[in-house]
Amino acid sequence: MAQLFFHCSNDAGIWIDRRLAPEGSLTEAMEQATKVVRSLVMAPSGEDWRSWTLHASDDFGDEIFAMPFASVLGKSH
């Protein structure tokens, strides 16, 4: 599998991670993406992450998959 970059965005902004995701299978990349989402959500901030999406792109800029933060967070009660 190609090297992946993780970027996160919502309607109001974008967060670009300039580090490469570890190489591995698509399953491993998705597991790493879940960890990234959880680490951002757990960090102290006033950000409402439910509208954010993590985008995994290869070194050509082609999107491999997208992971809405809401899919990791679940529904609010």
C-alpha cells in the first residue's frame, strides 16, 4: 500500500498532518486513522469535532478513504 497522509477538515477549517501514516494494509491505516481521531477528540479543546472528517490521501493527493469523526464518536445523547 502507498504511503498515506491524514488531513482533517470541516466546513470551517482544515488541519493538515505533514507526517506520513505508517505503511501497512488498508485495515492498519484505518485503525491508525481511528487512533488519530480519538487523540484529537480527547485533547483538551473547545472544538466540537462531530462535523470533522479525516481524509487519508496518498502521495499523489488521491483520497483513499474518509472517516467522519462522528463514526468514531457515535451519537451524542
